Amino acid sequence: MLDILRDNTRSFLVYLLFAIIIIVFVFTFNTITPDQACGGAGPAGLVAELATVGDDSIDTNMLDVAARLTLDPPSPRAEDPRALQRRFTYRNTRFLRLGLGGPYQDFGPEPASVSPIKVEKAMSDLVESVLVADAARAAGLDVSDAELTDRLITDEWYDESGQFRRDDYNNFVRFQIGTSNSRFEEFVRNEILRERMITMLVGGVQVSNAELDFHHAAENERVELSYITVSDDAAASLVPVKPEEVTAWTGKNGDAIKTYFEANAAEFNKPERYTVRGIQIKAANRALMKLEKDEEKQKKMEEERTAARTRADTVLATLNAAAVVPEPPEADKKKKKKKSKKKKGAEAELAEAAPAPVAIVPVEVFTKAVTDSSDHSATKETGGVFEEPRSKEALGRWPFGDEVAEAVSKLQPGQVTSLIEVDSGFWIIRLDSKLAAETRTLESASATIAEKLLRKERAAEFKTKLADELLAEAKKDPSKSLEEVAGTLNTRYGLTEETPGIGAQKTGSFARLQAGAFGAAAKVGNVPGVGDVPELVTAAFKATKEAPVLDKVFSVGDGAKLIVAQLADRAEAGETDKEAMSALSDRLLREKQKLFYRGWYTNLLRSAVDAQQITFTDEWKGLLQASIDLYRESGGVLTPVEEPEAKPADAAL
């Protein structure tokens, strides 16, 4: 719908400098309308016409009213939970601040297509209000003065004695709504007519038993996939290259090698790094606890933190009780025995006083403690492992902190820290390994860089072959896991355990349809970890335990990634009670009604545009362009759906 209006607007778009003046004037000082000034005939330049819809006019005052009643969108850059909720409400409501309710607040355009630019959303909603109200009148619908009064004059406008507070109401309309009583009443009358038109249109819409059964299954039947992602980077490590090819490539690409070396200095100058695994015990935030002024709340937070410390102490005690001193290798025993025979007197005593081997906590013991006790969801299922080795500086950052970095740097592999307190709670860290610092010169790194760049150069072409080989290997023996299949290919192309190659991972369970979707042609569910790949979802629900390997390689992101997948688990929809099915029926009916009205209004709008019943003035075009510029200056980026230069109206439908 937005595209149709924009196409009509941009056909002769003019960027007027005085649009800025209009914005300042309209949205700051405009509290008088033509029917208020001089007994009803205001000065001609006070209110400017912005658009015509049939025989009706939308001017700066009405746009001001619509903008005032429209919820403000969040800042373009804001992505915190409150901003996301506000953005959702902004896109799914119309004139929310009117406070008059109405049963069809959410019967608007597809939320993703709603403009993030408030003035454009307000204009779009105004055009809809006028068009639909006109269609309602043509269908014989009307709103009586009594019905309008019931909607406008609510209990808040009467004092304790039951007297209508006329002056307060008039001031509210003039100064908060920003218009005259007659224009406000016409605005609300149009909204009521829109509601009545929708009621008439969707009254016959029903949800069939077949639709109900389909959606129950589509939302409750779930699958989980095991999958291998073949990207350029993943394929690069398996690309076959010969030493002589690397040598020849090096001779021709010295500049590229040098550029890579300089741009990736950190790769060749690495500080000492640590691979760790951890147990997190969450607690009431220490920093927030100090700022809390309510003594009762602060006391409760202290109690929560004390309980968390007790739990963490218990975990640490269990780990320390399981610590063992490993036996030295046989070769070291013989060497030590041989040396000890040569030692005499004071030298022997010094040897006896040498530091004893450190006690370590076995990996399996620590992994069990992670599974039983850790609150860190991202690593709980992987034994607490933080896969990427981290420098001391990196350990000092979230989710750890300087206390963790300092403690880990003093450990030997296999040791665990004492209990480390941070703002978010407590950590117990095990050092798995310590990687020595590395410094390499361009000369020593040239061959490594050349091989890497050559592999990358060939990876795009090779990944298709690799994905096809993976699929063929998986189909050869469907009982094999994809992890085993990946291992087979890694070995086939000469990778060792120390070299990362391709591997498999799981999606987590997902349903056939996204939450809230409607109809057999609705958008299918998002595949966790992969994204929106409709044909992958369709194939996933066709897979069976007897034939678990999905029958093709799936392309994601225009071929940037190739996916080979296998059914890992399946949960049937099962039976449900009458109450749950009734709730599902109500929700489906609402969604079906929305789609019906949305389609009807899109056709109405298109017909009006084609018949040139909707026109926009240069003042509106200048104002819109100025608003778009301000949005971009604030950090906003318009998506293709929102972009004014998007596809033409015909393509939008």
C-alpha cells in the first residue's frame, strides 16, 4: 500500500526549501484552523493543502492532528527491548494516542511495510481513513451525532456533579489535538465509518475445520535438523593445493601477500592466549544492588547474592575434592631417577624441595559440574567451553572481567581458579591450555598467507563440489550422523584433528509456520541458525526416520552458503483440548479477517490512484523529502520495502 502512494507521490517529486518552514510551523505553532479564525474564515496561507482524496482535502492541520495521535517510533538506531516493543506497537496501530480504542486498531498494512518515517505513516493512515469512510458512505453506512458523542465524550469529561466540562474539552481539542471541534469530529466520524466498513466486509469470513487442523499441525508439529554449512571460508580449508602451485602463486602475488600481512597484523603477532571453560553462578547484580535505594529490595538482592555464593562454594568444593596430581610420564620418571643418583648432600636436599606437581581437575569432572550447575546458557551444553583462545586482555572483558583475567593467567593447564566474584555473580574457570605468544615476519609468513589466499580464491567454485560430495556421502549410509560424514570428507582432503574443517551442528526444533502466520501459502518458519529458506523447511517436514537425509543441497543468501541437512528429531502435533482449539480458531479468524480487509483496501487504493482520485501537492513532496533526509541524518537506513525509490506500484501487488 505504501508503495502505491509513493509511486503517485514521486512522479514529480519536488524538494522545496520552504518544506523546513512548513515542518516547524505546522508541528509547532499550528493550533488554529480556518474555521476557528475570524469566525470561521481563516487567512488563506495559514493552512496549506497537501493532498486530495476524491472530493476531500488533507491539509497541514489534519496531518498535524494525525501525527500528534500517532505513536512516536523509536530512534532509528535503538535496538534495546523497549525500542523493539515500541517499534512493534508503532507498526501495528493507528492513531493510538486518540485513546478512543476501536476493534480494528491492528487492521493496517503488513507491519514490515509501514514507514519508519512518522509523517509518512500519518499521511498513509489519513488517506486510508478518508477512502474507506467514503466507501462506507457509498455503501449506505453512517454515524449519527449521538453515536459520535458516545465515542468522543467519555466519563472523564464530566465532573463529580455530572456536569460536562465543556471548556476543558474545547481546550483539549484545540491545544492538544491541535484543531477545531468540527474538524476533530469529522476525523473521528471517518474512523468510526472505517470500523463499520470493516465489520461489514469481514462479517462473513469464517475458519473451516480443515484450516484449523492444518494450523494446529503446522504450529505444533516440530522438527530438528542436523546440518553442515558449506561457505567459502569453510570450503577453503579443504581446497586441494599443491606446494608448487603455492610457490607459483607467491611469485605472482607478492603485493597481495604483503597487503594481507599488514591488514591482519594480529594474526601474526599474538600474545599469550588461554583456552578456558567456565561455570557461571548468576546472582543479583552487585552494581545495581549498591545503587538500590529501597532498603527492602536491597536486602532481598543481598540475600539472593549470598545464596548464590553458597551454591558456588559448594560447586568449587566438589571440584577441589576431585582434583588429582597426575603421574609424570615414564620417560620423566627414568630421567628423574637417573639424575637423583648423582645428587649428593645439599644438592639432593634442594631437589627434594622442588615444587610438587600441581593438582588438576579432570575434564570430565568439570564438564559434569557445568551440566549440573552452570547458569551460562551459551556454554552449558558444551561442557563450559569457550572455543576461541583469549588473551589476558580479552579475558578482562565481558562476560568475565579483570578478576578472571588475573586469576587465569596464574594457572597451569588443568587447574581451576578459586571462586571469582563479578557484578553478575560468580565464576569458576578451568584452564584447558596455554598458547605461547607468537611473532612472525612477512618472510616467514609468506607461504602460509599465499596458501590461504589461493585456497580462498578457489573456494567459491570448490564449495559446490564439496557440498555435492557431502550429500552423496550422507545418502550412501543414512544411519551415519552428519558429524561422521563431515569427518570423512575432512580426512579425504587431508585435514588433521588440529586443523579446523567442516562440521555439523543442530538447528534446535522449529515449526512449519512462523507464529501468527495464516493460510497454506503463509510464510514458513524460520530455521534457527540458517534463516528463511522455505524449501528447506518443506523438505525437513517430508523427511522420515527411514529416509532422514534431505534430498538436495540448499542455497542460502544467493549461494553464499550451501546447506546439507539430515532429520535429527521429530515431534508430532498431538491432541489438544477444546479450549486451546477455540483460542486457535479465534486467532486464525482474526488473521483471516485482517488479510481479507488488507486485500480489499489495497484494491480500493489502487483503483483510486489509477483514476487519479488521489493527488499530492508539491508542499507534501517537499515535506516528505525533508523528513526522509532528517531520518537518514539520525542514522536511519531505509530497507527496500521502505525506500522511496523502490519498485513501482504494479510490482508491489
